[in-house]
Amino acid sequence: MSKVGLQTAARCRALILLVVSSLVGAFAVVVPAKSAAWLQDEGDGQAIVTGLFSQADQAFTERYDVTEDADFQKGTGSLLIDYGLVDWLTITGSAEFGSETSDDLPFKRPGLSHASLGARTKLYRSNTYAMSAEIGILTEDVFGEADALVDTYGWDSPLLEARWSGGANFELLGKQAFSEVSVGYRYRLGDGPDEMVIDTTLGLRVFEKTMLLGQTFSTFAVRPEEESYGHQKAQGSVVYDLSERWSVQAGGFATVVGHNALKERGAFSAIWYRF
């Protein structure tokens, strides 16, 4: 494969990893008191619809340097549903629709590009602390002219994920707050590297109906025999509760450090419905 082809494939690979980590991490901010460490009550659930746009004109090299050699845009819409099947088991699923281009090469036509299904169970819960364990499967598909490049790296191979999450409620500056750490390992069912993911969340309720959220999402390749890659995204957003059932969210994100990855920046908005 040519050098240009390898660079294009590396950008596509980093893009797909960011989408997956974003979708998994998005649940961590859905309900501040019931993030990934907390389960939904039996019969309760939540649906989140998110719209996102991002672009990149720079990329990180293998040595973490920044290069101008990137021309990437993405627009997506996604749906995530979380439902408490019983008090000790919450099921979750997601789907993403969208299109992406890099150097005028379409990596995805408008259509279904990502899907996931998982289940979380309670490990510990008190008024202050909570822990959960999750298993799930992730899959993504890439269409169009980039198939040959992407399939070389095995991106159509599903990923099995095992994840631990721990969270705490506390007061910060006299305001209600919560924090969470979530660590996962993804085993690829086919060609391509396994992955380690680490997500963190800090939420601060500054007003009765307004929450500020700061998050990081990190993904790393863990097979030394595979080509190395990794990236960390930082995200900030504001959540406003319209009612007991409806909330809206708006924010932005950027890839702050990485190697063999896009230096991506974007904005998103979301609507949450609790049922």
C-alpha cells in the first residue's frame, strides 16, 4: 500500500475509534446521578438523540507531533437507549447514522455506520458510591471507495468489550457534584488490534436545572505486534433540565493528544428523554 494510502487508512482508523469511544462515553453524562456506574431502576429508561459535526485539518504522527496533512469532516446523528430490565441489570444499545470524508474520499455514505449492544450489572451501591460491570459488543461498517483500505486494518471486525465503572456523589464549592472513572478492554473478533479505553467524568450542578460537565475519553491499541495508535479527547458541555423527563445538552470536544490519529475538533447537541 502506498504512503498516502496508509496515511488515509490511519485517519479513518482514528476516526472510527473516536466515534466508538464517544458513543460509549456519551452514556456517562446522560443522568448525573445515574451514569455508567449507576444502573437504571427496574422499568425506567432513557433515550438520547445526538447530532454532531466535526472537522480536522491536522493529525498526530507516530511520534505525537502535529502535521497539517489532514482534510476531514464528519456529520452524524445517533440514538442511545438505556433501560432497567430489573434492579440489578440495565441493558443499553446505540446506533449511529452519518457520513464522513477525508481528502475527498468518502469513508461512509449517509446510513447506519455503528451499532452496539450491552448490559451492566451492579457490583456495589450506597448513597455516595456505586460500581458496575458491563459487557457488550460493538460493530462498525465502512462503505464506498475506502473499503479496500479499511478492510486491510480489519475495522469490520466486531469488538467484545468488558468494562468496570466506579462513581461517587459529593459536594464541590458548595454545589452537588459527581465523578466517575470507567475502564474497558475491547477484544477484536478478527484482524486488527485490541483496545484499552479509559473515560473520566466530572459533573457540577451550578444551578437547580443546570449541570456543567467535563470529560475525557482515551483509547489505546494494546497489541504490540500491530501498528500503534492512541488518542485522548477532552469534552465540555452544559446540560439543562427542561422538566423531569426532558433535558438538552450542548458542548464541544477536541482531540488533545494522540499518535497516528486525527486532531479533531467538533460540536454537538443532544436531547434526552427519561421514561
